[in-house]
Amino acid sequence: MVGMTKRRRNSTSEVSGQRTSYGARAVIDGAGQGTHDRAGTGMPGGGGEGIESGDGTVRHFTVDHDGVTIPVSRGGRGRPLVLCPGLNSTQADLHELTALLRRDHDVVSFDLRGHGLASAADRYSFAAFLSDLVAVMAELELPSPPVLVGYSLGADLAVHYTSERPGDIAELVLIDGANPLPEPFITDTDLTVFRDMAEDLATEAEQSKGTARQVLLTAQDIHDLNLEMDVVRSAILDRYRKIDHPISMIMSASLAGDRTEGRAPRHNRLWRAGIARLVDERPQISTSWLGADHRLVFTHAPEIAEIIRTTR
């Protein structure tokens, strides 16, 4: 990590005994204690110095579309790579992974609408977030098709983008998302917990307003996105069938934590079942399981960067 260390924002909702957010980052363990810190962001307003890339520079620019302004950062040296964040995660949150990837890649990162230094929007649907990725990709002048890396919701965006524009991408790396679940993740039994979680995420987000870590979505926005992701993932297998590119999955072994009671066991089994379903149909897909929960991009950034570095 670089820059000054700051205390990270904490979620206060508990799901299945593990504080988490479906389609988003999770930032507290089941005991209510933080397990990693966030350092300086390398982003304007992020409270840190600029992250050094392969040639010592990071370029910042913006993309305007659909009434929103998307901040983009590019730095590093090597093979082009585009990193797409997930719901409730920002460039600032992903700074450690980004800095590691820049050692071997020309990395493009950005904030989705309503996240980080991006402007607010009047809609936060899956289609709206996908349009952000489309707009960023359209503005890039890369020497060759990039590796497209997506985390959580960002992984689903990456799959949809590639299925519609296969010539734009060289390969996919999908981190704990884009899972073709065999049944809904959020059942009627889970609704109250997920609604409470969304309320808590929106409340604690107030602490980061005006910074590179802010999230401007309301509790209703977050809850609606979580429900929509079940619908998106119920049909995502058809998207995979349109993709001939190399695909690598980096998945958490315990998405919902390691408790043996409550809803965690079901959610963890379902997460594994979805990937088993995918690999059964597409056995050429590479899958790496990390001993982590959905926070793996924060707790296991070096391992993830190494997997991506050695993937060819």
C-alpha cells in the first residue's frame, strides 16, 4: 500500500453471520472487526499521493455520457488491462490491487456512476452501469484488446460487455461475480436482512461523502440492485455461450463467511454450485478458489494479482 493509511468505512449489516453485500464489497467480519486498512488512493481528493505505475505516472481523465461524469485513471506498462469495480466499490477501494497490476499491465480503472469521484445519476440499474463500462471502453485508445477484469457486479458487466462486443476484448478475469446461480440467492427468508443491510450501507456511506470513497446510492438503490443481480445471474449462462475468449474465475471459498449456522452454509453452497454448473458446460474455464469471503479483492490482492499476472 502507498500513501497515508486511513480507517476504512465499515458496513454494519450482518448477512448469514458474515457482514457482506451481495454484488458488492464486504468490509467487516462476523465479529464486527475490520480485517484490512485502506491506504492513499492515488486519486484526486483521495487523500493519498499518486500511485506510481511502471513508468512512474498515472494519467487521470473523465468520460461524460448519459448525464454523468466518469473518472478514469490509466497507468502502468505492459499488456492492456481494464479493471471494472463492483457495486459499492471504488477506484480508491481497489488501490492495492490496481497498484500491483500496474507492475505488469497498462491498467485502466474507473468509478461507476454514483461511486467515488463519479457524479450522481438518476438511475442505478444494471443496464445503466453497463453503459458506464461501454462509454469508458469507447474512449480508450489501446494498442491491442485488453484483459477485462471485473469484481463482483463488475464481473457481470464484463461478461455482458464481452458477449456483445467480442472483438474488443482479449480475455476475461472474473473475480467473485458473474456466477450462473442455479436458484435465487436472495429468497423471501433473506429479504429483511438484505433490506436492513442496504439501509446500513447507505447510512455509513455518509461518512465518506466528498471523498474518493463515497457512494451516493440510497438504501433503495442498493436493495434494488441486489435483487436485480439475481435476475441477471439467472440468465448469464446464455451470455457465456456467446464468448469464445479465455476466461479465468477467481472465487471466494466462503462468500458468506465460515459460520456453520444461519444462512451462510446455503449461500456458500449455492455460490459453489453456480461455478460447478458453469465449468460443467465450459470445462476450459480456469477457476481459482481463495480461502476468503467476498472481501477477497481487499484481503488477498497480492494473490489475485499473481493469478492475473500468470494467466495467459
